Amino acid sequence: MVLPGPGVQTHIAVGNINLDISLSVDRLPGPEEVVFARDAWIGVGGAATNYAIAVAFLGQKPVLVAVAGREMERLGVVDMLKSRGVDVSRVRTVDRPSGVVVVMVVASDSHRSMVSMRGANEELLKYIEEEPLEGAGGECHVHMASVPPQALDYAPRGCTLSYDPGGEAFKRPKSLWNRLQRVDWMFINTSELRGMSGNGDLEAASRLLESGLRRLVLKHGRGGATVIERGLCLTLDRTPVLEPIDVTGAGDAFDAAFNIAVKAGWGIGGALRLAVAAGSAKVLKRGSSNMPTAAEVLAMLPRVASPRECSLG
């Protein structure tokens, strides 16, 4: 099943590729303590990789731009991505350890703790400098996720550009502020906004628009999301899933659905509803890259409320 919209879009996803280990636990361990996991999921992850899989599952064409470590090829990870509909022609494999993320998810409330090793992902900026990104004909979109703001300098011409900085909002806020005018729209959550501006409210969000950003999508987790443009503020107050299984990757599913809907010509309110439906469908699946299908997203859509207008004042 393909989401309604004209033609097939090309989405160039730039970012990390990891080996992910997700453990469901009753509580997080203390120092020198062992806790036993209820369940485990081992697979591929990384925000851009998750996004690419979500785009493929929603019926569009993803191209993943990433740097994989030596274990990826041996374990067949790149071939697996290809089998899921991801174009892996721009995945470079290097003789370095792969990126690894270990996630512990508390079963009762889905809160997470994560340990990350970047590994081969550290070579991404060098890669896209040496081999520049190229746009594609038709409806082309570039999505950069959890990469340093400097990566925005290498976005190809002729494509719209979205950016989900993740933790980079905390690490390099000044560098990000200086590049906002390069971005068509940015995804950020309230804690990341606070890391950038010292505050996580809508007034702080509006200041990003004053710095040249065209559109901001502010994610509130279970509290929904808000889209802000000049002269527009729409918010959706809650998500329909009260007992999530695993929230890892939900933001990537959200980003993919929103971008696809906007590129397909949907209104911002409709794109916001679809994005919340995609994120909500994802949290019912264990594993960071275990993305919902288009049918699962559309089945969730009737449970998502309509957004309402909000005020920045």
C-alpha cells in the first residue's frame, strides 16, 4: 500500500547506521548490579537508517547515505536494507568498528537509557565532502538526522531539506543557529529546543523562525506535536497510544510520514496527523528500525485527533 499522493518521491537520508541492541527491563541496573531483560531485539538502527526504512515502508524511494563498519557487511546488514527497499548505493563500508547502540527500555513506562559508540559514523562528514550528494529528478527531498550542523553545508541543490539534529542541538547550538537559513524545516523536541535556546516553549520556537528557519516541527512525545511557520501555528495535543512498547525510532517514523505528506501536497494539518499516526504505530513495535507499514499507519490515522490553531504570543 502507498500513501495517497502524486508520483514516487526520492528521499535522501543522511546520517548514522548502527547495530542496535534493545533490551526490555523492569528497571535500570545500579552500579555493580545485574538485571535480567524480559525481551531483546537486535537489528540495524541509526536515525537516518530508521528514516530510510520508514520511507520505503510508506511506498516511496529512500537513498541512504551513511558509513558502515566492517561488521555490517559480514552480518549482511547492507543486503538486508536493500531487501527492505532501501537504495544502499551511497552506503560506504570502511575498515572500522561499526556504530553500536545499546538501549534499555523500562517496560512499565517505556523510558529509555542509551549507550552509543559512533564508530564508522565518525567518517560521514569526510565522506560527503569527498563524494558530494546529488539531487534526483522529480520530488526530491534530503533529510539529515543526528549529524553535525556542518553536514547541512553539503546538501544538494534542487531538493528540499529537513533536519532532525537530535543530540547535536545540545552539542553545537551556535553552529546550528548559524545554519538555520539553509533548512526548509527542522524537527526538534522540547528538550532539544531548550538545549538550543534555554527554553522549550513556543516563544523560543518562534525565535528560530526569526533566524531564517522556514518551518519548525516541535515534537512533544506522547503530548503530540506542533508545527510553526510565519503566520501559522498548529498543534496536536496528544497521541492515541497510552501504553507504548518501544518509543525508539518513533521520531524517525514521524519525520518520514510528515515529509512524505508535505512533498505529496498535503496540507500542514493533514501532514501533522499522518506523522503522529506513524509515530504512534511505531511505538507498538519493538526495535528501533521495526517500522510500520503504510497500512498500519493509515489504520492508526482515525484515532488521531485533528490539530487546532495555537498562539505564539
